Amino acid sequence: MRCSATVCLVGSLSSGPWIYWHDLEAACADASSIGLDGIELFTESADQVPADELRTLLDRHQLELAAVGTGAGKVFHGLSLTDPDADRRAQAVEFIRGMISFGASFGAPAIIGSMQGGVPRGGDREEVLAWLGEGLEACGRTAADLGVTLIYEPLNRYESNLLNTQADACAFLETCAAPAVRTLADLFHMNIEEVSLPDALRDHASHIGHVHFADSNRRPPGDGHTNFGAIGEALREVGYDGWVSAEAFPWPDPAAAARRTYETFREWIAER
Ligand code: LER
Ligand code: MN
């Protein structure tokens, strides 16, 4: 398993569950000095950070790109894979495809979180799920062509009314023709939705392609009441060998949050 931390490069955001903020070079330098293996990027668009600039920084600091988030498509352009308007759904697919190819040039997957949208009041749930499936299939084909996975993230009930648990997300993916699509096990969302985090990780291990690492209160791992010993045991038992990526509030500050994250990873999660 490898540990990374999120970097928010969206200039107009100043709060949210990201460890590092706004300065990519400073984030890389700090992450590398702690011993983290990579960073996960949240950018405004697929071309916000020139690929050669990112490659230079990653190489200089011996980091990998763990994943790229697509949420800006929703936040800034109001796009989602389940918009009732077919043209808007097509634009959502195009936005995500841009992010997939940005990530793929670094071997990193794109994450579909808030871009999944939800069922509007009075909407037809089956129809909305069919649109989600079509979107995941279309984006999943692009990811497969570029040799990367695509990560679908079940969100908690306060962020989406589509699929909230690992079980629901995995059962849904099995109905789609989207073999490159994996689920994201975000420990914060799971803390709200799952009966048992370690059981959910064990039961759905074959679908899980990425882990978002946060404590129960979305503070850095180690600053809430999640039992990371049991989570580490489950992840090691199923042989999870992907990223454990800190998507948490920068509490009390980014540098301390990153250090706390890495200490918790080393103590409870890493292979021993
Ligand atoms: C994105 O990874 C996520 O977890 C969402 O809660 C952001 O809205
Ligand atoms: Mn997440």
C-alpha cells in the first residue's frame, strides 16, 4: 500500500477536505519530506497544471500521482452524469474524459464523486441509475483504452441519494459493462453508511480500487474515533495494494495534518 495526500489547487476554494492547499510545489516538497509516496490532485480542469510541470515536480520530489478528482466539473460547471438533459450528460462525460486522460499520462485514475449527481425530487430512480450506468460505461471505456482504472465513489446520504454503501455500489457496477471501474472506499463516507468498516472492506475487496483516508469526523486519520487497527488488518488480509490517500480537513494545519496522516498510516495500515 502507498500513502498519499490530497492537494486542492482550486483558487476559489478555501475550505474543504483537502490536506494541502493552492501551492503545488510546496505541497510536493512537504509530502516528500514526510515520506509520503504520492499526491492526489483536485484541479479546476484537466489543463490547469501543465503535464510537463507536474512531471518535473513529481520527479524532483520522488512522488507519484495517486489520482485526480473530477468534482470541479460539478462545482464549477454544474455537470453531472445524471443530468436530465442528454446534452449536459454528454458534457459531463467529456469533462471526465479530459480528467481521465490527464491522470492516465501519469498512470493515475480519475475519481467520480460528486459528478455522479443524484435523483431529483420526483425523479425516476431507475432512469437516473440507467444514466449513471451509461456514463460509467462510456468513461470506463476511455479509461480502459488508456490503461487506467476509473474510480466510482459511493458518497454518504447527505451528499448523494444514489448509491451510499460499498455493497450497493458494487452490486450496481456488476450490472454495468464497465470492467475498468472500481469503487472508492472513502472511510469518512463509510463511517456514516456502513455497519462495519472492516467487514465492508473485506466483503468488497475485489471491487475496491482506491481508499480515501480520513477519520470519523473527517479530520486527519488519528484525530477521531475510527479504529484504524481493524481497518489496517482488513486491508492487509485482503491484499489491498493500492493507494491510501488522505482526503481530510487540514486540521490543525496542512503540515501537521500530513504528518498525522503518515504516522497513522505507518502505525496501523502499512504492511509489516
Ligand atoms: C470526494 O472524494 C468526496 O469524498 C466528496 O465528499 C466530496 O464532495
Ligand atoms: Mn472521498
